[in-house]
Amino acid sequence: MGSFIEFFGLKDDPFKITPDIEYFFLSQFHQEALISLNYLLKSGEGFAVIVGEPGTGKTITLRKFIHDLPENVEYAYILFPNLSPEEMLKAILEDFGLTDEVKDKNLSKNKLLSILRDFLISKKNENKKVLVIIDEAQNLPVETLEELRILSNLETDKEKLLQIIMSGQPELENKLDSPQLRQLKQRITLYVRFRNLHFDEMVNYITYRLAKAGNMNLEIDKRAYKLVYKYSKGNMRLINLIMERTLMAAYVDGSPTIKPQHVESAAESLNMIEKTSKNKAIIAVSIILILILIVAGIVGYTKYLNTAQTAQTTAQKSPPIPTPAPKTQKPPTQPPEKEEELSNIKEEAVVAFPVANLFKNPDNNAQVVAHLKRGEPVKVLETKDNWIKVAVKKDSKIVEGWIPSSHIVLKKDSPLPTESAQR
Ligand SMILES: Nc1ncnc2c1ncn2[C@@H]1O[C@H](COP(=O)(O)OP(=O)(O)OP(=O)(O)O)[C@@H](O)[C@H]1O
Ligand SMILES: [Mg+2]
């Protein structure tokens, strides 16, 4: 597994998913985040929040920020903060090196607070700034978040003693919206949002990581980049996962350049392809079922209206509650049942391939029951994995059989599920 590294002339795996700041890439928003955090630090005031979906680089950016902190700053970095207020205070004090002071398990919250306050005042006297950085802050209980606000209020008559940076996934934002945290929210002076990379940023990111790991000239097909973007949506952690597997696939293929099929096989090995096409099939089938229900509803309602009308002309009063009219009252103008079923077929789906086989069973080796042409209308009956059972009119008979779901599309302008299936 390791030898793709040598094959591509690398000195290291360029796409490790650990937040290694050696590989830190300064995209526009990562840069803005760092500038803002440094500004906050200088101003000495307030509370910062970073919010972003998983894998957008929050942790690695905090690490970079910490790495570059000036000497006069002391910080505590809390990573797994599913902590009660007391546990959090203890964790902060321990991270500041006050392990002996907090050894006693029964310290009250007030005692912990006073130890912290003494520590902060001593740092202030040394002319030092103190930061508390909380990562994965979406896991903090509301009471602990509220406790953080109290900490951020610790001050001397002139200055704040402590600054706080919180980073977390979007649930953090929802938590901060809760009414108990209104005061905390008011104290937030810096709000930074992380996002996925755009296509061009992704290309630069990949090139940058490859160069860092020792290969500045690896040739990557433009279509391969497009596929990486398609599967990752620009999410940095996903880009890394896909690129690592892609390099392996190219290595196994003995190919010095990265081609689309290598990305496809990477995505497949990460189960990314199956998932999206399954989702697509599920959504397509749901849309088709809804269409069938709507059409059936309209047909049924029209029938009912017709029969109700006939009933009204024969009876003096219409019945207070509509009941289905007996079959004998069916107006003679209705077309026969069979024709209706056939006319429904036009509404639902069409064959998307120039020529497609209709199989007896959902299996490429099964008996072929009909050949379908592009544009031919079919009616969807049921689905199984990536297969769809359809009915189609052949020589005024209805033939039923199975077709790969990728071979048909919804008719008219039915939205094919692309975007919603992407997550
Ligand atoms: N700016 C960046 N430069 C280099 N690599 C990055 C950058 N941002 C993200 N990455 C890569 O993506 C991976 C995921 O980033 P990170 O762990 O920082 O995400 P996160 O936003 O903290 O995600 P989570 O919410 O799941 O904790 C990192 O390990 C790193 O490999
Ligand atoms: Mg993180």
C-alpha cells in the first residue's frame, strides 16, 4: 500500500487526513479566519466562534493559529468538550499546567473559578495574554457554554483576563440560538464561517499538497479533477480521501498520470458511487410513484365527477355525502379500461439509451423479452437495487420486464435528482 509514494516520487503521503500543519493550505477563507483571530487577539476583547461543516479545516486552522501564536500568549486547547461546567474548568486548569491544584476531586465550582482567577491575574502581571480554545464545541452542554460566558467576563478594572475561541460544526450555531444563551451570543464579536472549496481552489489545494510532498509535476487529467470535485463537493477531508485512493489506483494501474478511471475506482472503493446512484434511484422512483398517484387521483376524480353529474340529473337531490357511484351508472362515453392504462404509460418514463434490452428478470443474463428504442414510453412498476420493472406497449400488447435504472429517465421536465443526491 505504501509504495505509491515511491512510484510518484513522493517523500510522504500527500493526502493524509490528519490535521498536519506542514500541509496547511491558505485558501481565501482560511486566511481570513487567521487574520480575524489574530485581530481578536490584539484587540484583547470578546469571543470568537468558528462554524463549519465537518472536514472544512477548522481544527487544522486552529492548530496553525496556535503554532504561530506570539510568545506572550498562553493557551488551553480543549478538544473533547462533552463536559459539565466543573469538568471543563478542571480541563482548562490542567491544560494550563495546574494539575496539582486541581487534584482534589471534590473541588467546588467556586473554588475552581478562584484558582483560575488567580492564575489569570498572575499571567496579567507577567504581561501575558490568555486564550481558551475549544474545538468540537458543538458537543458542549448548554450550561457549560453559559459557564464560558461567565469566564469571559473575568476582568480587572481595566481589562478582560481571558479570551475564548470556540469552533464547531453547524449544531453549535443552533445551540447558540437557544434563549438561555442570549447573553453569550451578544458577547460574540467574531463569527467565522468555513465552507467547502470551489473547483479552482480545489485544484490549487491538490497541487499544493502534492508539491509539499515532493512532486510538483504530477499530471492530472482535467476530467479527473472534475470527478474529484463531483465526489468531494470541494470538502477538504473528502478530497484527501479520494486523492489518496486515486494515487493508489493509478499506481496499481502502472500509470504515471492520473486519469478519470482512477478517480472512479477510488470513489467506488470509498462507496461514494453506489450511494449516490442508489439515492438517485430512490428519488426517481419516488417521483414516479407520486406521478402515478396524481394521475390515478385525477382519473378517479374525473370519473367520480362524471358519475355524480349523471346521478344528479336522474335524482332530485344530490346526496349529502358523496359515495362512489355504482358501476352501472358509468357514462357510456368513458373509454375502455385497457385504453386508459395505455394512455397512462405515456406519462411516466422514457428509454434513455439508443437501444436497450428488456429482461425477464433483473439480471443481464436473463432472457430478453423486448428491445426498446430511445424515447420509447414505459410505465414503471417496481424497482430492485439498480433495476426497474417496467411495462411497455409492443404490438398493442403490454410486455413487462426489467431494465437497468440508468437506462430510463422521467419524461417531460421531471427534475432528475442530481443535486439533492449529492450529499
Ligand atoms: N487549510 C487546509 N490546509 C491543508 N489541509 C486541510 C485544510 N483544511 C482541511 N484540510 C485537510 O482536511 C482534513 C480535515 O480538516 P479538519 O480536521 O481541520 O476539519 P474540521 O473542520 O475540524 O472537521 P470536523 O468538524 O470533522 O472536526 C485535515 O486533516 C486536512 O488534512
Ligand atoms: Mg475538527
